[in-house]
Amino acid sequence: MRSNELEARMRALEWFHSLTVLPGAWAVVRVDGRSFSRFTENRFDKPFDVRFSGFMTEAARALVTALGGRYAYTESDEISVLLDRSSDLFGREVEKLVSIAASVATAAFTLAVGEPVHFDARVWMGTGVGDVVDYFSWRQADAARCALNGWCYWTLRGEGRSGREATRMLQHTSVADKNELLFARGVNFNDVPVWQRRGIGLWWESFERPGRDPVRGAVTAVRRRLHVESDLPMKDDYRDLVRRIAEPED
């Protein structure tokens, strides 16, 4: 068989290579830590550890920069990066987006924590900015749910319950029941740090930096930097924030 014929036949068997994000569609690349429950078990404080959050934020910073994203949101062991709808990164190839995203997150977190970890990745796609707003509202709601469950679970574990006992005690309990469980033990969930309940957001902002030009003298240069927000709003205010980031006014 001729080499060019072999090449063509092998290329044709790369079935998913042609899979791309639809033109003009919004895309979010989300990475998740693989087996992070086991990884964090004996390395970090429970239910939350500010060091772990810092490592996730560094990974989010690396990811939104590498992908040229508009917005990154991290909660628990996941990071979501919103791509501009006009982005043509890697020709919008899904294989490239997920493989690069997983590798960037893995490398950044591994360097930060000093131990090897793994992330997987997936692509979400929406047709309008309303879908984008719904997506990030969904992830923030997940953050709140996981935070409440985590606080309840690890509070019970701290009282000496086994993992199975704590899980059984929390089965079929409502949000109100869980809040009451914590309150009875001196924890007001509304006083838990905001970043634990609502996640952390990163987006680009412009700022002015004074400089000096040899001809013009003092000048002001406009630069761009990543803003890291650990005090995100919630509900409608958060939805408005995401909408403004996705489609800023000119």
C-alpha cells in the first residue's frame, strides 16, 4: 500500500477529529479533578481548605489565559471557562479543546500543589447568552448545594460519626433540615465564607498604568489583567454579572 493511501485511510479513522463547536455558538470548557475526593482526604482541611481553593484558582487562571476565555468560574474541584462565541481557537475542534484544557489544568495544579493530579474535560455549548447565564447559575447552585452538604457531612464526622453514619443521617433531609443541623451545632451557614458557598470568578479587566515615553514624557498605558473575585453575588445579581461579562457594552 502506498504511503499516501495509508495516510488517508488512517486519517479517515480519526472519527471525532472533525467534531467542532458550532459556528457562532457559545462554548464552556469544564474540567473536573479525577478522584479528588481520595486525593484531598488526608491532605487538606475539611470541609474547605483555603490552600486547595488557592490551587484551584491558580489552575483557573492558567486555563482562562491559555484558552483566551472571557470568564472562569471555579467551585469544589471543577473549573468552567467561557469562550468568546467568535473564538476560533484550534479551529473550534472539540478534541483539541478538551485535551488542551485537561492538560493545562493538570499541569498548573500539579505545579502549585507539588504532587501529580489529573483532570478530565468536557465541552458545553449554548446558542444564546441566556444559555450562558443559565449555565453559570446552575454551577453556582451546585456550589451552594455541595457546600451545605459538605459542612453537614464533615460536622457529623467531626463528632465521631463514620462516613456511612453521616451519609445515612443526611439522607432525605431538606435544605432547612441541614441548616438547622448546623445551627444546632453553632454554625450559621449564612456566615460561612462567601467563596465556599458561591465559588470564585475570574474575568479580565482594564487598568491604567503610568509610564514614561522618551519623546512624549509621562504617558498612561491601558493594560489588561485578571480580576479574581471571591465575593461573588448570587441569584439575579450573579446572572447580571455573567451577562455583562459575556456581552460587555461597547
